[in-house]
Amino acid sequence: MKIFVVGAGQVGATIVQALHDEHDLTVIDVDPTRLEPLAYRFDVSTVEGNGASKNVLAEAGITSTDLLIACTSRDESNIVSAMISKALSPRTTTVVRTTNPEYLEVWHEGKLDVDFIVSSELETANAISRAIAVPAARHTDLFADGQVQLVEFDITEQAATALLHTPLRHARLPNDSKVASIIRGDDTILPGGNDEIRPGDRIVVIGSPNAAQEWGRLVAPGTGKVEDVVIFGAGRSGTAVARALLDQGIGVRIIEASRENARMVSDDLSGARVYHATGLDADFLERERIGDAQVAIFAMRDDMKNHFAASLAKVHGVGFTIAILHETPSAEVFERAGVDITINPRQVTAEEIVRFAHDPRTQQVAMLEGDRFEVLDITTRPGSEYVGLAFKDMPIRGALIGAIVRNGEAIFPHSGDILRAGDRAIIFTESSRVPEVERAL
């Protein structure tokens, strides 16, 4: 597939890294210092210029392009780029990244001539709400309209004894789930019945949402349903997260330093309690019993403020913390400071965009471990070599099917179950094997 990527920032670079092996990529950006590292590291063409310019797009060859991904940090530029592409080449599929939920609403109303819009704020809010649903997980994702859940856990010595040092075939593990992978140091194990889980492992599980909850209780005994969350920062990300959590019936408190923003959010989100405060004052945290919150989310616009606020909240008793990153290097800093989960909006946005470049039968993609692994939701074709085989007879080939969706219902297959044409298979595999997996199915 021939793909134009407009924007060579963090989102664009992540997309290029995920797609460069299998596609003909051209990256457009006004900043040559962003283009040079991509051209050096990957086999891609680069164009220095404005991706929202008709002349630049035409000269670069938009009329022969299959897919245009506009993912700069400027929403209006992305929309203009996509609409010009549609005018010059109606056959080109256009995907736009936006940070303003209003553009997503306008698109849903059919008033923007682009094929797909991906909202960074909405994807971030969804990622956080999924993380809160299974607090012990370092990463989680939903497939098949929420019927199948992917969860990734770090295993510690505190995990339930039923989970550790026992061959999987004998371990008392949740029903409707499968251990898709055990990551042990630099090694990746697609586990069989004789493999066991050890402290220090990182595991990937595919199962039902109920099974994911059970796994969370096994991995971190004592964790339960989250009912009280405090959010530091009422910008677009913070309010999007608050809205998503309120829709789930979770109690939300919001701390916002701007009096005007605090008033606006208080009027807009009637179900939330909003404080006009910095969140960096120990007396305020003590007085308002912020430390009693089960989860604190740090969505301020400055990573340093989020870092300090997260550390202070931990001191005051908050047990589980989530930070939204603005700079990728901050992830390691937050991790060393004891922040439980970091969410990179650019990463989750890129992950959602990447699926548009996969086989058309692939409905969803989740990227793990810096895109070292992927989980695919792909529909099997009648000519697949796997169709008609029992799961116990399938060649492994570096991939594992954790669930299938048949006639709209999720099935967590046993060894004697048979794969059929038209089944949607939820598959864990190394990213380098994705093309092979798509061809086989």
C-alpha cells in the first residue's frame, strides 16, 4: 500500500515505525530536522513542505496514494490536508488526527469530507477508563465491542500462590481466558501446558472482561472495583477522562488551577466535584482528604507538575496513580517515581490509526512493548490454511489465538474447538510476523 504520512512528530514517527516494513511510505513535514532521522532509520521517502498545500500534495503524488494519514499537532492543518487530498484523489482514504473533540462531533454529523477522524483525547480517555477497570494491569484493551479483553500484568512475589510456579495445565486460573504470552527478560514464550508463571515475568492474557477482573485479583490480591477518582487538571484530556468515568458511574473529583476553567467544567460536568486549586498544596490535599481516593489521574499540561503532584499524592495515601505524558522520556521518570501507569496520548492515537493500513479484514490492532508485539482482530477467509483445523492441531508459527468471535458471540476456544471461515480471531503475535499472520488467515 502507498501511504502518505503528514506530520513527522511523535505520532507520525510511531506510525512510520509500525508500517515501514510492509508499505511504501512518504512522510511530509515542514521541519527537516524531523524528517532526517526517519529517512536515516527507515526506508521511507520524505518531502519537506506543508502537507496542507495543494501543490505539495500534488507534486508528491497524492493521486496515486492509497491512504493519507494527517497527524500533525495542528488540527485544522490535518483537516485541510485530508480535504485537499479527497478533492485531488477521491479514491485515497483519509485519516485525520484531532485533539479537539468538537471536530469529531462535526465529522459524526457528516459535515467534514474525510473518511476517518481519530481523537487523541477520546482515545486517551478510553485507555484510562480501561486501566481503571483492571487496576493491576499495566496495559489493557477491549475487542469485539467489549466482549474480549486484553490485559498485561507484571508478576510480583505478592501474586496469589495459585498463579505461581505451577504448570499452566494444573494452575487454578480464571475460565474464559488464555495466557497468550510470558515475557521473561528478553525471551518471549508462547506458553503450553507445561510452562509456568514466575515472579518477574510479564504476562499477556486474553479473556472475557469478568476473567480479566479475576486475573487482576490474582495478580494483585486486595484490588477491587474503583469508585472514587481524583483528576488533576481540567483541560481537554482531563475533562474527557472525567466524562468517560462519570458515564461508568464512578465518582469524580477534579482539581483545576484556573478559576475560569474550574467554573466552566463545574457547569459542564454536573456529576463531578470541582476544586479551584493547584493540587500541589499539602494542606489542601490533607483538608480535602484527596489521599482517600482510590485512583489519582494527572492530566495537567506540564510533565514536571504532574510528576510532583503524583509524588505528593502518593505521600498523602493515594494507592494507584496514572499520569498522562506530554514528552516520551518522562515515562521512565514517572516509573522510577512510583507512578503505576503512564498513558502517552500520541502512542494510543498512533495505535488506533495504524489499523487503517492493515489488511481490510483486520478490525482492530493493539501494540504492546513499544510495538514489539501486536494483538490483531482479524476475520478468517474461506481459503485460510487454518480453517477446519482444531486448535490443538494448529501450527504455532509465533502466534496464538486467544479468542474468536462467531455470530457476534465471543468464544474462548479449547483444544478440540475448530476454526471456521468468517470467525474473527483475536491473535497475539510479534509485530514482525503480522504480515505472515494476515496472509495465513
